[in-house]
Amino acid sequence: MFSGKPIKPTFKCYLPPAQTDRKNSIQPPIRLEPEFLPGEIVVNDVNFVRKCISAESSQGDLWGRLICTNFKVSFIPQGPPPKQKSQLSHLLLGQHDISLTCLEQVVTVNDTRGKRKVLGSNQKLKFNPTELILYCKDLRVIRFCFDEAGPESAKKVCLAIAHYSHPADLHLLFGFEYQGLRYHKGDLVNGSTPRGGIQTPVFDRPSDWDREIKRTGASGWRVCSINEKYAISDSLPEYIVVPVSLTDQDVKQHSPSFSDGRVPLWCWNHRNGSALVRMAGPADPLTQKKTEQKIFTAITKSHPQRREVTLSDLDKSLPNIQDIQSAFVKARQICTLDPFEESEERWLSSIENSRWLEYVRTFLKLSAEIVYNLDGKNVSVILLEEEDRDLNCVVSSLVQLMLDPHYRSLNGFQSLVQKEWVMAGHRFLDRCNHLKKNDSKESPLFTLFLDCVWQMTNQYPAAFEFTEFYLTVLSDSMWIPLFSTFLFNSSKQCAQLLQ
């Protein structure tokens, strides 16, 4: 599913290869074509474009052709391609390609008239751009200059990039066109096959949950099919794990008491019998205590020593999604300063003031405290969050990573993301803001999780089967609209749109 390429840093290189300045001796570029995926087409293009490599001078800049397709922005340099230092290459994007969903802002500039405009979908541009600046969600800032390009062609390609990076509907994302063609060829979804015959569990069938119950020794829990065809909740998977002492009728009866019918979800079991459970807030405060008591009693019965459960209210212990988004925006602005003017000391203090690292520490600290309850105190823990679709995803995943070596393997980590994020109903579509329609719902919860995991791999590298390169590839995959993992708000939405 994911490319194995060690992704290069997203910051620009300050030591570009020596190249003569060709501004005064422009030759028609060789018309090279990018590599296209099935269903990918050229929307607009312009020749004689200069890609700016260094902010200090134009000596290392590249000349070539700028292309907008229905999937990416591609730059084809003039002249022979440079020799590859490694045979590894990205399977979907070239060195100078940017996925349209990775674009945060499309900014056009006219130096002679002193004008600057942020472009959106179906907008008009009243001046001929001399420069195009692409601000990317992976912290890259990429500049193109149209010194020698035709003014009208430059304007058209800028408008095309802005339009296609703001799809009006989910179906307009390139993944739907690409997957349709792949289906006709008889391939699997996304054209991926499991490595070495080991298939990552998707948790869309009872057998996957049964295997997880047996693997963790959760004898007091069982698979429940009460949500088949999403009968009680649109955001839960069709199959969930509940205490053995609860009947299907009990689960159905209790579901209206929770937000969106999200009855408490079993996540994982410790070998000592303690369980990690996630739960949504009450839909009806009047019946809250009575319902919670029944649920808590059932979870207590699932423990071999009948230990009382501990409730951890994440809404009270952690920053909310708006605070996390604000911190990320500040950190991103600091990381994309161009030119880099601040001293290292001030840069580090600015990063600290953004509060992003503070939030990373907070999530890791709370997760470690929950680990102590499960492992040290041998008590089951319930993670409480109002909607159970954001903070719970981060904390439940971190706790399982800390306690279970299986999830620190490559296959295990993928299954963890599938179980605790995709099937548990994390709103990837809204939180990643793929359609750029509702900025208030955007929040980098998954990015925060990956940063927390990176901190752990940095401290305990021998404990993980993967490295930071895999985490980078996983992060980049969020902005490539071919993976159903990161496109939808729930498994129900995914099933409806991909059927």
C-alpha cells in the first residue's frame, strides 16, 4: 500500500548543484511527458518556466515545463535527468511532482504591479502572474517564475491548479477515477497486494476481531454484530467487541444513551486481564449514570479479578482539536520561513511557543499514565471523549504501541491504524480538509499521532520494526488521494462511495 522509498526532507536544499544561468540564453525545452497513472490526464501546461531552487540567487534554478493534471502538479526539467544516487523511487510521484490534495494555498504574484492573490476554485485572475507560490501541507514551499513563459499560458495553468486543488465534491478526487480503472483490470483496491502473504486485518468482518481477541487473550469479550448495515450507529464498524455479560439486546438498548449511538468499544487486552476501552459521551444526561453503571459492571465482570474500572476523561485532560490545529499552523509557519532569517536560538523558542511540542508531551505523558493503570495497577481503563473520534484515536493507539510489541511491527502498526482510526470512525475527510470547505473542522490529529510515534522511535529505535522513513511515507500518503484509508469520515461512508 505504501511506497518503500526513504522520503527526502521536505525543506529546500541550500546546496543546489552548480548550473549555469540560462535566463539570457533560453532554448526551447524538450517536450517531456510526466509518468501518468491510469485515468490521469493533462488539464493545462506552460513551457519556459523557471523552478526556483534557492532564494538567494537563480544560479541553481531549473527551466522546464509546468503541467497540471487531474491528480498532480508536475514540473519537467529541460535536459537529461540527473543520475540517480539510489534505485529507490516513489511509485506514484516524481521528484518534482506535488499531489493536488497536498496544496494548502495557491498564491500568484505580479512583481511589476506589486499584486498578490490567493487563488481558490473558479476564481478570476485580473493580472498576468510573474510568479506562482505553492504552499504545501507537508511544509514545502515551491516557487515557479514565468520570466519567459507566455502570460496567458501562465495565467491559465495557475487557474487550473487552483481549481483542481479545490474539488467541489468528494467524487471529484482523483482516487475515484483511478480506482475505477483499476477495478476493470481486476486488481485489488488501490492496486495493492499483501507483502509476503501476510495480509493486514481490515476489521470489517467478525473473523478479524476474533483473531484479535484470541491474540490478546481477551476471554471476557466477544464479537457483536448488532451494528450490521450500520443499524445503531453510522460511525461505528459493523462488528464491535463487547463484554460477554452483555447480550445483543443490552447493547441495542444502551446505544441511544451515547453520542451517535457509539456504545463503548473494546480496543485491547493486557495479558493480566485488564482491558482498554473507548467510550463516547452521553447523548442523554438523564440516563447517563444508570447506563454507565451497567457498562462499567459488565467491563468489571470481564476482568479475571473483577477489578473496578478507571475512567479517563480526555476532554478534560487534553487540548481540544481547535487548540491542536492552532499550534500546528503556528509551527508550520515557523518551519516554512523563506528566507530563513531568525537565529537558531530564536527559532527553537518560537517552536516551543507554538505549543505543538507541549501537546506532543501531554499526549505521551497521559498515555504513559494509562499504561501504568493497565500494566502496573492491573485495572481496566475507559477512555472518555465526547464523540470518541479524535482524541481517543490518538491515546488508544499510543497506549497499545507502548504495551504491545505486535503493534510496533510493520504489519501490526498498519492493523492498529486500521482498527483505531479507520474503523473507529476518525473523520479523515474533515480533519484533513481534503475538499477545503470547512476550515473549522480541520485538525492534524493523525499528524500529531505520527509525531508522538516518532518521538518513541527516536528514544527506543530497537523496539520498532519501522523507522522515521516509513512514518514520513505514511504522512505523505494522507495527501495522495488514492488511499481509501485517509479519504473518508467513517467505514459506512467508505462502503457507500466505493461500492
